[in-house]
Amino acid sequence: MTTTPPTWTPQAWNIPTHQPMPPQPRRRPGISAIGALTLALVSAGIGGGAALAVNQHLAPVAPASAPATSTSVVHAAADSPDWAATARAVQDAVVAIQVSGNSGSGQGSGVIIDTGGHIVTNNHVVSGAGQGARIAVIIGDRSHAASVVGTDPSTDLAVLRLDEVPETLSVIAWGDSSSLVVGQGVMAVGNPLGLADTVTTGIISALNRPVTTKAVGVQPTAHSGGDLVVTAAIQTNAAINPGNSGGALVDASGRLIGITSSIATVTSGADRAGNIGIGFAIPVSQVRDVVDQLIATGAAQHPQLGISARDGVEGTQLGASVEEVSPDSAAARSGLQQGDLITAVDDAPVVSTESLVALIRTHAVGQEVVLRVLRNGDPEEIRVVLNRAG
């Protein structure tokens, strides 16, 4: 498939130049994830290709006494949010992360999600520092050691855990990304450029925006699109800059609706890098699914259809055209056929292979989705129970 060169060029911060990029994958039957837009990862990231050692069998954290935890929400009117109150409610639950190791160092943000001291962040914040990397979590004026519970390069998510849970701990309140609307007010909270406790506000500019970024520490597979992360992202104009990676995107009530992960940069290069009013966050529904798996097992499973596809159009209808259906796949069992044009996943429109991959990623293994397709010009609905990718 021929693609148009991206209008935005990839740019990452503090990625060691001596680390080779992963080789280009030889694609197997799966969903083809060729993106029209390649977007820069937002972080003082350390990436590069070496994966941080993951301890999947850490003993439970045992503080001297049960920590006093608090979760704050703001009862805000939709038409007049009190952003000062929102900031007060969430700032103690959003932390700065500093990583140092043999292969590099960097910093980012994280969000405290439970009383056990678990923190969600981006994979590219903690991955690539090499064996024996040291992770420090800054909460207020104190630095706390942390360890990796699990990482998921395919979604650019990771979970840390404080080695010792402090006596008092603020925990973020979970929100619901399925109820978001374009134009809704949001706040980004994080550690941009090392400036801890920074908040910026804006609106949701778009939902289910297919965003493709480079994965860090991922082995190319059919479902991952090689070394790519494809996300049905929340787009926002709240200022997001390097160091915001892994931070919180919250609604006016202070509930977590996404994890900030990437921004768009223009082709002119570093002199125009940074926030240009187009930032992206991983929706909290996807975050919760991956985080729950990482805490339980140290790894995450992802769904797949089991097809190869290309961007397609039938008449005026855009979609993803099925090129090949893998035997014994979810697609094959559901009756999906070569030549079908997939136009929607449930109620979300599909306009490209990239958007199809992103939308499938928002679901869980074993979940049923309804695909709307055009077959020889006739509309059909096909129910598919998603397989585990691998």
C-alpha cells in the first residue's frame, strides 16, 4: 500500500542515539497498522530498545501501618468548572518519576491508582534504562523508591509500585471515558520539563483519534503492527509537553479520564517542538483493563480480528478493506470475508486500517463487537468474539 508522507515527523526526547532501532518486521496476516500520522512521544524519555527488567513476583508491600489514603472529587457544574478546586483535588495523586540506569536517564509523570502504592505511567518513561535501573517517585517534597510491576509496550503503559508506602497517600478517582464528549473541559496534570505539579486546562478536541507512535521494547508481531503503538486516543488542546508522559488527564470533577502520552510536532524540527495544541491521552477504559492485567500477572493480553487490511473506499464510504482472513481466527469464525469493507466497530466509524486497529484495541480479549461492513455494496452486521493476539 502506498502512503502519503506524514505531515508531522517523529521526535523523541533524550533517546540514546547509540541504541539501534528495532528492525522492520516482516508482516504476517493480522490487522495491517500502517498509519497516516506518525506522532512524537511526549517525554523526557529514555526509550531506545532495551527493556527494563520486570519483576513480576514482588512480595506485597508491607508498610509499618496501613496508610491513610484519600480520594478527592469536585462537585463541579458542567458550565462553570472550578479548576482551582480540581487542581487541589488531584495534584497529590499525580507524581514525578525519575529514572536512571546504565543505558540512559529521564523523567516523566505517573498517577497513584490504589492504596497499595501502584502507579500507572507510560512504558516509554521507564523502559530503556537497562538492567538495574533506579526509579524514584517524587511525592511532594519526598523521594520514594519504586519497582516495575509490569510493562506493556503495545499500549505504552506500565505499572510501578512504591517499595515502601508512605503513611499518607492520595489516590486518583477513576473516571469513565465512554461518557466523554467533544468540547468538554479537561485538565492535564504532570511534570513537564521537570516542573512538578503543573496543571493546564483545555477541552476535548476529538475522540477515538487514531494515533500511531513508536513502541519501546516491543518485539514485532502481527497484532502489534511491528514496533508501533496504535491508540484510539483522546485529543486535547490542554498544553502537553515533554515530561507530561504518564500524567493525568482529568475531567472537571478531578476523575481520571486518560493518561497523557503523546503530542504532534511539525516537520520543521526541534526549533518548533513542544506543545502546538494537539496532545493525546490513552482513554481510561483501556488503561484500567491493561493496568488490572499488569498488576495481576505482570503482562497484558490484547485482542485481534485475524485479518490483513488496507485503507478502502466503496462509492463515498471510507473504511478498512479486508485483504486476507487468517484461518481459525475470530474473523474467520464470524464469517468475515476478503473484500468486505469494514465501516464501523459497534457505533464508532472506521475510516482507515489505523482507526480499525485503534478501535479493536479498546476492547478486551473475549469481548464481542459488532462490525458494520459493506459486502458487494450491501450493508451487513457481523458479530465477532475477539481472539487473544499472539
